[in-house]
Amino acid sequence: MKRHLYLGALLWGASTALMAQSTGGEVQANAASTGFDALPRIVSADTRRGRGSKHFKAINMHAGQMAAYASFDGLQPPPVIDMPMTDGIAALTPTKGTGGYYWLSASEERDNRVLNIASITYFSNPGPAPREMLTTQKSELTITPVSLPREHNHFRSGDREQFQVGYQNGPVANAEIWFMTSGGTEMLLKSDDNGFVTIPFPDDFPAPGAANQHANHGQLSNEFVLMTHLNAHSKILISAFNYHYQPGPFRDKSRALALGLLIASLLLAVPIFRRRTKNAQKKG
């Protein structure tokens, strides 16, 4: 039986309703037609890479400010880092030069709805592990990765990554989670009794040689959004997490290996073919 998921957060950004039909499985669609670009999310506002401050903007929403949370594994939790916006752009400088992962958050309240968008960023300087940062409740309703890739690694297609939905320091069971990528993949999933959901990252990248509009520092990359909602008394809470993922490590290698095996097979077949031709000519 088909189900309809009305995405309130898209109403926030696009002022139009997005109705996505799903049976709980994967639906392949064109990203532009499903409105991925209209989803609220936090994106980089930098035009080049750097080790100092980074700049971000919250798109498809009207966030007055952004906040960041630093990793602090085994240390005293640092205070929340306020990131006031100037012309819609917020700057983040690592706390006392400490690198590692930082959690980014932007929110907006409209009528009886509260929208909270989260993402992450990484500074190359050494820093604490992000375990405690991830488990810290940073808003009423959150959807959070259980773990994050190590330095120079990424979420990748073919991986199955766990996320958890939390509300006021407790898990949310049977929460509806909507997963959408800029490559056109769409899924409607549910959390288990402990609020966990497993996301199978798809291989929905352009074919080799095709143009990719979502390159990440020159690397083939797609964006993704995870979104959930909860009716909390007189309010509707909407929470989302967005980031990017890259192709699996063997995606291009497997094609190159197959091509190499084909060429090797042809080269090995040439002497056999010549030998058989000579034998046939001798018999003739």
C-alpha cells in the first residue's frame, strides 16, 4: 500500500508541497523533479579550501544565526559557538586551533513549526574524537550519525551507515525518516525501537566521463538529506541532517579491471587464432 509523505520542511523553503510516494523501498527519480535543490540545508560558502576559518550558509530557510559544537571526547564540553550571520554567511574558526569535526546547526520557528537543520565540517588540525559530540543533544529533535568517517575518508556508496533519531535525550522509535540524494535516490524508512535506522548509500553517480554538478573539491560527490518530524504537544518539530558521500573505492577500479581482463583475453586469443589459421592453411 502506497504511503504519502508530506515534507513540511520543503514547504519552508519552496512554499510548495512535495508529495513523495513510497512503499518503504527505494525510488529512483530525477533530483530536479523531486525538488532536492529546494530542501533546507547547510552548505559551504567558501570558494576555495583553507585551513583557517570556514564559511557556511543555510539555504531555503531564514535562519538568523548558526551555531557550532566542537568535538571534546574525554574533555570538558566547550560552550556552544555562536556564528552570527553577515549577509547570510556565517564564519567558523576552530576553537583554540583545535581541529577535527564540528557540528553545525541552524534553526527557524514559524507558526507552530520548528525547523532545525544540521551538518558537519572537518578541520585538518588534530582534534578530539567526535563520539561525545554526536551523543550530546543539540536540539529537541535530532537525527545524528552514529559514527563519522576518519580524516581523509568519506561516507561512500555501498556503505550501510547507522543514524539515530533522538528527542530530549531519548531515542524515538518508529520515526519516519526520509532519505533523498542529489543523485535522485529517495527512500522512506523507519527507526527501530532504539531510534536507529540504517541507510544504504546508493551508487547514483553519473557514468564515468559525465558531468557532475555536485563535485566536492574536484572529487565526484553527491549530497544527501535525512529528515524526520515529531508532533510535540502544540508544536511540530522538523529535523534534518545533510552532508555528502562519494563513490565506493572499487567503483572505477572494477570497471578498469574488467576492461583490462577483456584486453588481456583478446591478446591471448590472437596467437591461438593465428596458429589455427596456419594449421588450416597447411591442411588446405
